[in-house]
Amino acid sequence: MVTDTFFDDTLAIDITMATLQSINYSIYFDNSLDELVNFVAKGDYSRFFVLTDENTGKHCLPLLKEKFGEDAKFDIIEINAGEESKDIDFCIGVWKMLIDFGADRQSLLINLGGGVISDLGGFAASTFKRGIDFVHVPTTLLSQVDASVGGKTGIDIDSIKNIIGTFTQPKAVFIEYSFIQTLPARQVLSGLAEMLKHGLIADASYWNLLKSSNLTVPSAELIYLSIAIKNKVVIEDPHEKGIRKSLNFGHTIGHAVETYSLINDEDSLSHGEAIAIGMICESYLSYKKTGLSKAELDEITGVLTSLYPAYSLNAENNEALYDLMLKDKKNQRGKINCTLLDTIGQCSIDNICTKEELFEALAYYTNL
Amino acid sequence: MVTDTFFDDTLAIDITMATLQSINYSIYFDNSLDELVNFVAKGDYSRFFVLTDENTGKHCLPLLKEKFGEDAKFDIIEINAGEESKDIDFCIGVWKMLIDFGADRQSLLINLGGGVISDLGGFAASTFKRGIDFVHVPTTLLSQVDASVGGKTGIDIDSIKNIIGTFTQPKAVFIEYSFIQTLPARQVLSGLAEMLKHGLIADASYWNLLKSSNLTVPSAELIYLSIAIKNKVVIEDPHEKGIRKSLNFGHTIGHAVETYSLINDEDSLSHGEAIAIGMICESYLSYKKTGLSKAELDEITGVLTSLYPAYSLNAENNEALYDLMLKDKKNQRGKINCTLLDTIGQCSIDNICTKEELFEALAYYTNL
């Protein structure tokens, strides 16, 4: 399935950074923490809870507390930072704290953190007493441009990412640019991979804009445009029956590499680092299968290898990676299913790839 | 909120036991297991799984296997019978088996069993890979007239019933009357409580019909009418914002008694036994608060005490029961919320009850 006509006017969106409308909720960019305070005040909530990790608890929660004022009463649920906290055991911990705090169906959960917090908090809220309201305040670049928009919640079991989850939309998303400006470089790079992906699958102009921008700290406008692209896709196809699969570019191989690294490496790859590898491999598959030109493959490979450190992969890892790919949610009837590029800015979904093709793509990366 | 005009034609439904239409799915009564085989054949499923417990695995699965034929290939996931299996730990077990069996998003889960199987299986399926299809084949009277219809899924944590769950509709429900005809008397009584409740909240004629029927093995028509009442309610209000709360009659106190018994008794009360106690207590509250007449209170108490064994409760249990009621999902802002009767066949929702009122209602039961 080719998606040629779907994305044609993304950059026509003005970048005054007006509030974006998503599926029955708003994504706020301007004075977003004040908007959060307004949202809570206007909502008929019995009480609210803030889910944080030890990092956002230290660096972002104080700003939230200041905005809500001294008299605001809310309980804080803090988990450890890191992907390990997305395991079902931590989700049970969040549920038990909501029980202990006496949360009722009129409670609101504010997810203050990166993708782990929004995925886990979204799942915990969407299933607690069959669903309480939640909003996201994403604090990393990755969660701003990816996890916070689109209504996918998820937790891991046995390190299988997002194997359990729901499609449940947040009631609002608050994008606070100041959180991004102090992020470590590696965290910026992790989010940047998804921004680059948005250009590759949907908008060559945005890809070119990214290439010519200072990406050490991406501008608020670049973040806005990235979210606007993702938002457009998920509005069209909330449950990933069609066009939303375009967002999976780089993720079939990338997720396998990410899980492999999580299991085997002391200093695991970040999501974006793994997805960058996945995008290089899947661009190679695109060159072999869906008409991406050699020049475009070289361009993508060049941009990604200049931004991301090389990761040591060799043929001995192939079978383990393949086993992980077989567990990918996107598979149908045991076949491994990739989103590939036709050209930069245009993709095609539902491409079945054979084991041999996938191994060849991994070899392309290894031999760079 | 009074519901007087909502239920007025239930018994006008013909009892030819035609397939009922629910929220985007059908409830089959006639040749239902053949309909199941048709459903699976017509569905574009990659594979299917049957969730059973050791009882349904022994008594009901053989009939299913016979219907599907010798060549049908499907995997069976068997759990222990009993409410304990609804704990999150067993749900994790079901998820892991689905992972190990290689279930993909095109898989179907058939829940063959009582309410534990349909609640747990529905939750596991609704969250596996963000949701796979599931159908219910309820094998107990209780699950036929209650759990299988309406799209509530749920699991327990720390014995708090259905504290975690989703609203997800099954893709079909298959009501097989032959499963009911061989049930132990105590299991029939457990389901009968919900049937009596349907009469009390919605339809005095149905209540009178039940009173004059042989209830040792309720007829297929009585079951059909009970499901028709419930189905009408859940179609109107799938997410329990209003009229669906009528189904909670007897359940505020009943659930607390059920959980208390599960924790403290070696031979715990069945759901229906606990709900019968809850209905007696909440009929007393209805007499005190919402206009149920003394004659009606006596009538309800008489019918329920003649059907259900007395359970030993005394004032020493009150605080523990109250603590359990405080954890009830139906509460709003810490207030305990009951559905009560205005008269037999008509109820009112959202009645806040004080601790003193609840204790008085418990004393009414104790002093019978």
C-alpha cells in the first residue's frame, strides 16, 4: 500500500505553534504548564495524581508544583527511571498506589516524564477501575514527538516491548519546550530519530529542513512540525489498521535491536539509537524492494551515521534478532512486516520481508 | 435519578429466543455452538485459542472439540477454576502463554467458562498487543446472564474485585443451554441472584414470572429474558455513566460481603449468595430512603431468604465491610454510592449512603 497522496501539505501548517487538535483532545504548546493548571481547574476531578520518575521528580516536578501553587493538594507516584520500569511488576505497583491513595473514577493521572512514564501511566490509568482520565506532560524530546501523541499505551513483559497495552487517548497533552533545552545530548538524539523518521515517511521538505538545522537542541518549531505530522497520521488511523503503520518505519529491525541491547548490553542503546539502526537497515530494504534510489539510501545512511554512534552487530546476532522480530506485534500470520520507503517523504506499508532479506539488511549496517 | 420510563416493554420481547443484537455483536441462543463454528470459519483469523479452567476443560471442551471437528487446530490455555484465578498473576500467565504460542493480532480468543474466564480472558485479550478479538461461551448460569454480556472485563488485585479492567465488547456471545442443565444447585443459585436482580430493577412482570417458576433449573426462556434486560441496559449506556448503574443494585454491600468472605472463609460465598445478601440489605435501604414499601421489602426478603442460606454476619464485621465498600469503584469523592429500588421493577441510581445507614442495613440482615 502506497501512501503518496496522504502527506502533501504538512509544511503548509503555519508554525505559529497554535494548539493542535487531536482525537477529542488538544495538544498545547504555548504556556503549556499554565494550560495544564487551567485544565485541572476546569475539569470536574475529585483529585489528581502525578506519576514521575526520580529524574523528572527532581528536575520537572518543582516547576509543576510552582505552577499549581502551594495550596494544591495532589499525591505523587514516583518510579525508577529507565525502560525496566515499564515491566508489568511496576505497573502493578502503580495500580496498588492508586488503590492505597483511594483514587476513584473521577481521579486524574498526570504523566510527567518520558515515554516510559506516558506509556506505563497511560496503561495504568486506562485500566484502573476500567479507566480514569490521564494527561501527558512529556519531558523528553522522544516523548514529546512520539509517545505522548496518538493514544498508544503499553507495558513490557519479559523485555518484550509494549506487548500489553491499550489504545486510549489522553485528555490533553502539554508540550513544555523548556524541559528540552537542558536535556543531555544522548536524550536529544533519541528523540531526533523519530523526527527524522517523520520527514522520511511523510515530508521531504521537513527532512531537508532537519538536515539544514542545528540539531543539538532542535527548535520549538521543528518539534511542533514533527508532532503535527504524527498527529495527522493518528487522527486518520487511530487503531493502526492502515496509514498509521507508516510510523513503524525503522521499528521492525529497530525494536529487535533495542530489545537485544536491553537484554545483553550493560549500557543499552536508547530507543532512538536503535531506531536509527533500524532505519538504516530498512532503508536498505527499501532500496532493494520498494524503489528507494541508491542516492537516497546513501543520503539517509550518511545523515544517520553522522548523528549516531556505530553499534557492534555481527552475523552471530542474526538469529537472536530474528527471533525477536518474530515476536513483533506488526507481524501477520507469522510473516515479518515492514514499512519501507518508496522515496524520501513517501512510504509503503505491509511489506513482507524474508529472513534472508532481513539478514542482508543487517549485513548492510554491519559492513558500513 | 429515577429510571421509571426506561424499562417498560421488556416482556413484550417475543421469547422465540431470536439472536439478540448488542453493541456491534450478536448473542446467539439457537444452535449456538454451531454458530460459533460458523463465526470462526467466517472470521479472517490467523488462529484461535480456547481459554478454559479444569472444570470446563473436562465438561464443556469435549463438546466444542466435537463441533469443530477432528482436524481443527487450536491451542488450549487452561487455568485453575475459582475466583483466585482472576488475580493479575494468572492474567500474566495467560499473556505469557499467548506470547509463547505466537499469538498475533489476527488471533481470536474463545473464553469457555464462567465469569472468571470471561472477565479474565476478556481483559487479557483486550490488552494483548493492544487488543485481539475475543468471544464468550459462558458455561455457568451466572456468566450467561451477567458477565458475558456488556463488555466489562476485569481482574483482581489483592482480592479487590475487578479493580483493573477495560470496557471492551466481545465479538460475539454464544449461549448454550445444555451447559446449564447439569450445573450443581449452588451454581444455579449464584446465577439466579442476577436474574432476580434484573426483575427487581427493571421489570415487575419478570420478577413475578420468576417467583412462579421452577427455579431449580431455570428455563431457557427465563435465561433469554434476563439477558434481554441486561442487554437493553448496556446498549443504552455501555460505559456506566447513568442507567447501567441500575445493574449495581445489591452490589455495593454484596461485593464487600463477597470479598470479605473470600478473604476470611474457607468455603467462600458464591457471587450470587453474596449479592442476595446485598439485595436484602439494599432493599432495606430502599425502604428507608427511596420509597420501597414495607410489603415489598418483606416480599423481597422472603423470596431471597427462602432461596439462599443464611450467612453469619455480626456487628463486629461492620468496619471491615465498610472499608471494603470504601474501595468500591462506584464511589464518587469518597462517598458510598448505591443503586436502590423505588418499587419492584423500578430503581434509582446514585444514592449516597452514610456509614450509619449501611450499618443499619447490615443489622437488618443479621436480625432476620
